[in-house]
Amino acid sequence: MNEEIDQGHLRTPPGRLFRKYLYAIVALAFAALAINTGFDVWFSYREQKQLLAAAQREQAASAAIQIGQFVGQIENQIRWLSRLPPELSTNEDERLNAIRLLRLSPAIAELTELDAKGREQVRVSRRVADRVGSNVDHSSSAAFRGANESRAYYGPVYFFDDTEPFMTIAVRGAGSTPNVVVAEVNLRFIWDLVAGIRVGNTGKAYVVDRLGVLIAHPDLWPALRRSDLSSHPDVRAALDGVGPPSGGLIKEDFSGQRVLSTYATVPSLGWLVFAELPLSEAYAPIYASIGRSAFLLIVLLAFATLVSLWLSRRMTVPIQMLSQGAQRIGSGDLGLRLAIKTGDELEALGDQFNRMAAHLHESYATLERKVIERTSELEKARDHALAEHDAAERARSVAVAANETKSRFLAVVSHELRTPLNGVMGVLQLLDDGRLGEIQRRHLATAAASGETLIALVDAILEYARLEASTEALETRDFRLDQLIETAVDLMGPQAFGKGLSFDLACDATVNSSVHGDPVRLNRILLNLIGNAIKFTPSGGIALSATAERHDDHALLRVIVRDTGIGIAPDMHERIFEDFVQADDSIARRFGGTGLGLAIARRLTRLMRGELTVESAPGAGSVFTLLVPLGLAASGIALGALPPPSRQFRVLLVDDDPVNCEVGEAILIRLGHRAAIARNGAAAVALARKQPFDVVLMDLHMPDMDGVEAATRIRQLPLQPMPRIIVVTADVSRDTRERLTAAGIGKVVSKPILMNALREALENEPERGAADPRPETGALIDRHFLADQKDLLGTSQIAKLHRLLDETGEKLIADIAAAAAAGDHKQLARSAHQLGSAASALGLVRLFDRCRDVEQAAPSMSSGECQDAARELAALREASMNALDDLLAPAKHSSLSKDEVGSH
Ligand code: ADP
């Protein structure tokens, strides 16, 4: 499983590190070699130059010595001729000796012997005839004078016939009157000597006399020209006695060639012997040495480069391995091992790296194992939770079924109680035909209020059932707060007084205002609190105080009901608000009651976003505080004064009960509408076919054909306009609700019919075009199902599902579009299936149906059909989500539960 990286594995191009090392090492080697070679060349150049100059000086000196010897030898020979004083030899002897000397020394061209006075005694010459005793006076000659002044005289070089150089040498003899011998010496011999001097291969030597005139040179022509070199700076310097520079002098010779020049002096004559060597030859060895060094430098450099390459590779390859290894481990290849065998710190680093990788591998494996263990634990826990959930679900179903049964029972009971009550209430309402006196009207109002209270009491049971089924919604309208409280007090006052209790009412001025809220529910709560206070107060009294604190957009109603009654033990303070709970059984027996009143009161208070609390102690009386926020009334309307309807409707009233029919008709007329009556379903359908109606007010429970069926049949008629159907019922069972929803009936009015409720139901006409029994949103969404889900799961859960559906739906639509574009039928079917499942969770039925169609048809669809289907699903999803947004939006919340979903 372990994989290795070694140097051989690594076939990557050299990286920057490699180049850095390479350049650094090569540069270092080059610098070292170049400096070394440079020094070497420089010093050997200087030494060579010194050596060359020294050798040349040697040659010049040896030539100078030879010339000196040559001249010295001639001088000695001449001196030999004058060795005898004149008195001891004859002229003839002298002549013979001179001839002998000429024969002996070829360089001497002429010999002249002068007496002490400078008169010529003998002259022997190679060019002219000998002359003896001529006595020609030479006393003024330079030679004679020179010889007498010092022992020997060396004349200047002169040229005879412009061909050969000659020099006069004169010596003085011994004795009191010494002779002077003058010799003309041919210097051609010196030419030969100079020509014989070898300075290198191509160098030369030449001689200059003490006046700077060139007297010997291997090339004849400059000599023949008797060049005067005294103006040359080096010659001038030499004549002035400046010694030659130790390293020689570099200058141009007569032919313009650059030469290394040095010289030596012939001591007796003051002549200078110059030796010159062309620089090209003089420095040839130096150049050769430089060439050799350069060659060596290049060879060494090449070698250094190779060594650097090797070294760099050796250093960078392990580092590269480490870097690559780290990279691969970083990308999850934990089995990787590095094989670095450099035997140095890098190898140690590689080993540590391997240990680290192994450690990581191990940790990872442990982690994986733990994850697996944890996953399996979680799965078990999930299974367990699912099992528990199933059990809970079953229990919940049982509870729901039981609840349903209870609700149905309560609905039936309340229905049976309501029918006679309805009659009483109706007749009471009709009594006020506008001709009654003030007192009669007041009595009538009290009677009506009592009737309504009675209905409300009956409604407690119904209310409780509705609250249980979570279908209760507020029915709000504008009303006078003071009237509401006074009516309640008026209603309950007689009871209190009858028990001998006092009943104080203290209403703040703020209460004298119109507010917007649910007066029926509020009344119900107040009656309950006052009723309890009276019921549980054997002596003393009751006090009710009310304030309505005005805020920006609402009024906060605070009603406090105090009594001096039996009080409530602290541990019961919360419990009395629970269903069917009474503080004490004995008390219950004494005072009666159901134990439902406070439970409903608190639930209703909370429905109104208010709070109901108690403060009490046994024997010390009780204080109930009701806090309810109420809306502000649009306009202050008074009870009894009805505004005219916005439009007169033709209403078909369907009810099997004659009293109800009469009451209903009267109310409709009172509200300003026209009414026709049908006493059963069939008659209603027949009448609707004959006459046009705007509204059908349909009783639900009728023999033969019930309200739903009659409504459905009317709907099926080709009517223009199609009447709105409003159902009148007190039935809250789920069954009924489902049937109403299925029949497309949204509007329901509670029974017995109250004038205001009916007025509102009629006035709140749905918008035009929405008369279709199944409006567009209804078709997109199964609202009944949605309402059920909401009951089942709760609002927050539904909101969560809504959000989830929004997100996943969008993603799935994108998936579907992608699958359709790519022609991936399988994926299309899968995504459509997922979208359908998600849509069904919130009752998006049309989307669900279409998704199922697409899922089934996907395998055989053409690519064009796929894309059409994707587009259609996207549009449908958007429409469905918009409809869902509308239904679930908080502003429409109450209308959804009240008008659309709730059924009574
Ligand atoms: P009911 O009055 O029908 O029994 P309620 O829910 O109205 O039911 O009251 C529940 C219980 O709370 C009563 O049975 C009684 O024990 C207690 N209770 C309510 N109001 C008062 C009060 N003002 N004084 C004392 N006890 C009260």
C-alpha cells in the first residue's frame, strides 16, 4: 500500500532552486579560477619582462666588452710601436715595425709616428705609399694634442669616402721626448661584431658613438647615412648618463616596429651598444603562457560546471522530493513514503517526513473508524427516533380521531340547542321597527343582549370545540367599548343584586370610544369573569374597572374584575385556566359550572394577543385582570344604526325551518336586500334555474338534499351570473369542512344568523372573475390539505417547509432544465419525481400531477418535449409558489383560516 518516491522517480524539470545552486557554484568556481589565473598571468608577465630585459642587457654588455677589448687590443699594439724612445730606434726600424703591425692587425689602415714636437717621422698606409722623415707638422692635430694630454686619444668616428667608418687612435710613448703614434682604425670589424650579436631570433644590436652618431648596425643603410641619433630621447638619456630602466624600454625602432630596448656603455670610448628585440617576439612566451592559462581556465570552468550540475542535483532533488511529497500528502495520499538516501540532514528530514506521514495515516484511519462508529450509532439513534415517531404518530392519530368524535358530538348538541334559540333571537330583533319608546328600546336591547349572551353561553361549548380544532378565528368589526362593558354589567347586575352583593363599575373616560375588535368574544370573556365573581362571592361585592390606554395604532384595554369571594389557593392559580378544571369539587357542586369558562376565556384572550391573569388568596377574594390590545375604529358607529348596503343583492334563502326562513328574510330586508325563499334543496335548484340571484344563503342540514349537494347542483347550472353561495351552519366537523372545500364553498356564516355577521358576509364580495368555484389558486393548491397540514404541524413548521420547498424547488427546476438540455431522460425523471414529492408536502397538487406525468413520460420523450416539459414545470412551480406565498403570507393568514379553510 505504501508508495515510495526516490530520486529515480523524480523526473521533473529542474526548478528554481536547482538553477540557483548551479549558478552560484559555477560563479564561485569561475571567480576563484579567474582571480588565480589573472594573478598568475600578471606576475609571470612582469617577471618575464624583467628576465628578458636582463638577458638583453647581458648581450649588450658583452658586445660592449668585445668592442672595448677590440679597441684596447689595437691601443696596445700601437702602444707596442711606441715602446722605445726615439733615440733608441731609427725611422726605418719604426717603418718596418709599422709594416709588421699593419700585417698583424687588419683593422689598422694607417700608422703615423710623430716626434715630440708633432712632426711626422714615418707614415705607413694601406692606401698610399709609405713616407719616412717628411716632418709634416701635425702638432696642432687633435690626435697629437689628445695623446699628449692623456695617455691615449680616441678620435671621433669619421667616414672615409662615405663607405667605411674610421677612427683615429693616438698614444704617447715613453721617455723624456716621447713619440706619438697615430693609427687610423677601420671600424668595419665592429660591424661584423655587431652583426654577429644575436638578440633573440629577430632582434638586433647597434652601436652609437659618444656624440650619438650611429656607427654600427646590422643593416648597412642607416649606418651609411651616418645617422645622428642624439635627438632620440632614449639615446639622449643614455648619453646623459641615465642608466637603462631595469625592465627595459619599450619604443619604436627605425622601421616603426615596437621593440624592447636596452643598452650597455663601452667604458673607454663612451660608446653605447643598444640591443633591441621586437615585442612580438619578446612577449611571445608571455602570450603563450596567457593562452595556456586561458585554456586551462576554460577547461577548469567546464569541469566546475559539471561538478556544479552534479552537486546541485544532489542538493535539489531531495528538496524537490520533500516538496512533492508534502504536496501529495496534502492532497490525501497518506501512504506515500520518501526514499532520500543522501546520508545527511536531508535524509534525516526525509525520515522525519515519513514518520509524520505514517502518524497522519494512523490518525486518519482512527478518525475514519470513529466516523464509521459514530455514523452507525447515529443510524441506530435515527431508527430509534423513527420508531418513536411512528408510535407518536399512531398515538396522535388516535387522539385526533377522538377529538374529532368529540367535536362532532359537541356540534350536534349545539345545533340542537341553537335552532329554538334562533327563533327567539330573530323575533327579538324584529320587534325594533323604529316606533318603540326609549324605555321599551332599552328593555328590548337588554332582552336581545341576554339572548345573545345565552347564545354565547351555548357557543362556549361550540367555541371550545373550535378552539380544540384550531379553527377558531376572530370576527372583528368596529364597536363602542363603553356600550360593550355597560351591556355586560347591565346583564349581570341583576344577578349580583339578587345575591345581595354590591356591583361597582368604574370606567375611565378612555373607554368611551369606538374600537375595532371581536366584541362577541370580548363580551364572552367579560361575562365569564363577572359571572364567576358573582358565583364565588357569597357576601360583599364585585367591582369592575376598565381603562383603554391609547397607543399609536391600537388601544390597550385593561379590565379588572375584583370580588370579595372565597378566593383561590395559589397552587390553583394556573390550573383554573385549564380545561374542565375547578378549584374544588365541593365548590363545583355548590356553585355548578363546567370548568370550561376560564379555559375558553384565556384561549380567546390569547387569540386576541392579550393576557388574562389572576391574583388571589383563599378567603381574601380574587382579582382577574384582562389585558387586550384593540384596533382603532375607522369611524364611530353606534349599535342599531345600520349603514345602507353598498349594493342591493338578490338573495335566495334556503332553509327547511320556517322560523329561520322568516327571521332570515326579515334580516335581509332590514339590511336592504331582496330575498326569495326555498324550503328545500330541490326547490332551491329549481328557483335558481328560473331566476337570477347574486347570493344563495344555504342552510347545511336539510332533509332529502343537504346544502352541499344543492350548492353543487346550482353550480352545475349554466347560470349568468353565477350566484355566490354562503353556507349557514354551526357544524364544525372535519367531514363537513372537507365537503364544503370540495364543493368550492369558502364562505360560511354561523348559525343563528346575526345581523352584522350576515351584513359583512354579503358585503365582502369576492373580486370579479373569482366567481369560479375553483379559483386559480385553489386549482394550484389543495387548500384543504394545506390547512390540515397546518393544523397537524403548526405554523412554524409549515413556514419551514415553505422555505425548504422554495429552495429545493429552485434547485430541482435548474436540475430539470439541465437534464432536458443534455437529453438525460433518467435524470429528468428523477428530478421531476423529487420535485413532485416536495410539492405534495404542501398540497401543490397541479405541480405534483404534472411532475408525475413528466416522470412517467420522460423515457419516451423527444428532446424538444423534454425542454417544453422543463419550461412548463418551471412556470408551474413559479405560479404555485406565488399562490402558496399568498396563502401563507401573514397578512392573509386570518382570511385563509376564516374564509377559505375554516368551516363551521
Ligand atoms: P366554572 O366556573 O364553570 O366552574 P371556570 O373555568 O369559569 O369554570 O372556573 C374554573 C374554576 O376557577 C372554578 O370552578 C372556581 O373553582 C375557580 N374560580 C373562577 N373564578 C373564581 C373567583 N372569582 N373566585 C373564586 N374561584 C374562582
